[in-house]
Amino acid sequence: MTDYLTAAEAARRLGIKPATLYAYVSRGVLSRVRAPDGRTSLFGADEVEQLARRGRPRRPAGVADITVESAITEITGDSLRFRGLDATRLAVSRTFEEVAELLWTGEFRSERAPWRARPAALAAARAAQAALPAGTAAPRAAPGHRPGHGGDRSPPAQLDRPAVIAAGRNIIAGMVDCLPGDVTSAAGESVAGRLWSRLCAGNGPDLGPETGRAARRRG
């Protein structure tokens, strides 16, 4: 059975900083696995020991040992990961809503109900836009901005996790749905599909039907 070291233990054995340790991973000098929680990095004790005996590898010219890692995001010289998953793969295999839920909760939600802004907040935002002079940019505040203080006269904000996540869905959906466009034509679509419908309505960019369908599917 393979023994593993944490990032701190591996860095200490090699006499390097944690950022350098992750740079070794991105350069293929050292391999790692994910702990059962899907976020913590583990390193094979034997491999770390072999590297320690060989000595510190030389860095290729022009390559910086820069790695930024948090509980949610990992950025290296050639990759970006969210919750341990490659961001590029997520972009082509998951919807916008699925990735957002992953960032917020650490897991993919099984339900796929469309995100919707609260009707009263959405109506208030549209009314505010309609009152603006022609050519004026839309207000920066979206429906649901500062939960509990919007035009829907909702009660004071709740800051427990489910309430904050619900507010996030409401804000993002509202930013899209208060834009000018045909609401009914995209009523059942994802956030990305509804945004595409509005951006391409009237004088929007004409990138062809295939691109639009891909945006709606990918969400």
C-alpha cells in the first residue's frame, strides 16, 4: 500500500516552499493524487524520497515557479482547476449553472431547474431601465442585489449557506433576464442560452445557428 505525504510534509522533506512543490507538479517532476475530499493534494512518500535524494531539479530557462492554490482554485503556469477539476474540461462538458454550483458547494447538483430571478425584483429592474434616457447604459445593480434590500421589499437578508446560494442564482439570472429581448422564446433555457438570445436579438452579432445552439446546450 502506497504511503502519502501532505503538501506541507512533502515540501518540508524536499526543503522547498509549497509553491515550488506545485510547480514541480505542473512541470512533471513530481506526481500527486487527490485525497477523498477532492481538494487536498497528496504526494507519494517514495517518490518524494527519491526526488530528495536526487537533489533539486534545475528549472528550465524562462519558466517561473508560480503556483496559486486555494480550497477552490488552483492556478499554475499551464493550467487552471476548480475544486481539483480542469477548467477547460468543465467548459466543454458542464453547464454554467453546474460549474457555479460546484464552486459554491463543492459538488454538482442533480436538479436542473432553470435559474430565475424573483418576479418583483425583475419587474423593478425593468421599470428602472425603461425610465432611463435613450442610449443610457443599464444600471450596474442587478435584480436581487443586496438580498433583502431590493425593490421587492423582501425581509432582512439571510446569510445561511442555502440562502446565500439562492441569492446568487437570483442575482445571476436577474442580470440576464432584465436585458431587453423576448423572454418567452428562451423561457426554459439555461442562463447562457437566455443570454445568447438577448445578445443576438435585433442588432446582436450573427454567428450562425450552430454557435447559438452550442451556447444554449453548454450553458
